[in-house]
Amino acid sequence: MYNKYFTMKRSELKEAIKNEITSVLSEQSDNPAFDKKIASFAKKINNEMGYPGGVLEAMKQIKSRLERIISKVEGAKRGGAEEEPLMKMIGLSEAKSAADVDKEVKDLESKMKDKAKDFKAAEGKAKDKIKDELKDMTTKRNDLKKKVEDLKKKEDKEIADKGRDQELDA
């Protein structure tokens, strides 16, 4: 049987396959824009993970992992679990921005100032208890500050990388 792809150059073959995939996705989809985003995501995952089967292998891996996650969430929901804690459990809770975490730091520092006033006024065991609370709050504040720095670096990197993988229209 004759295969039209057999006689094509590599660049032509890539373009033909891309067009064929786009055509098939467009025919079977209610939302081609969403499908395009999914394909773009699979391409990004493939670039990061380097699957030997290329983008198709990345799509299969994504599908497999989504099916496992869906199964776990559905099983837990049948057991009476709430959806939001399940999403947090599998890492799908809304990510906090550096500004959100920075606000937490400021709120914590405000509480620490109030505790410091209480510490000055306290005596004996009460003073020791407040001192321990302040130590714990300081540790938490330092962790949050580090998280703010990490999130700022991540956000700066995302801004710098924005548009890097986009194709220009000819």
C-alpha cells in the first residue's frame, strides 16, 4: 500500500503530521482552543522530560497520570471526602504568589510585636511560654521569608521565559 508520508522530506513530514494531528483534533473536539493548549502543554512536558517517544509519549504519560489522579479523587469522594482537601493533597490547590506569602509574613510580624509587648509585661512561667511562642513564630517567619524569596525568583524566571517557546507568524 502506498503511503504518502514515505516519500516526503523530514521537514515536510513534520509539517504534514502536525497538520494531520490538528485536523483530527479539530474534527473530534468541541473546543479546539483547549485542545491546542493541551498539545502545547504536552510539548512543554516533553521538552522538560525528554520522553523517547516525543510529544505523543508525553501525552500518553499525562493521560495515564490524570487517570490515576481522577481514580484516587473519585474513590476518596465516594468515601465522603471533600474535594478541596483532596486537591491540596495531590498538589492542585491554588498556588500562592510571593505577594500573598509576603502578606502572611507581615501579619505574623505584627502578631510577634504584640507578643513581644506581652513578653515584657509577663513574669515567670508565662514569660517562658511567650518566649517559646516567639521562637516558634520567628522560625515560621524565617521559613515564610525564604518562601517569598523563592517565589519571587520563580515569578521573575517565568516572566523572563514568557514567550520563549512561542512560534512567530511568518
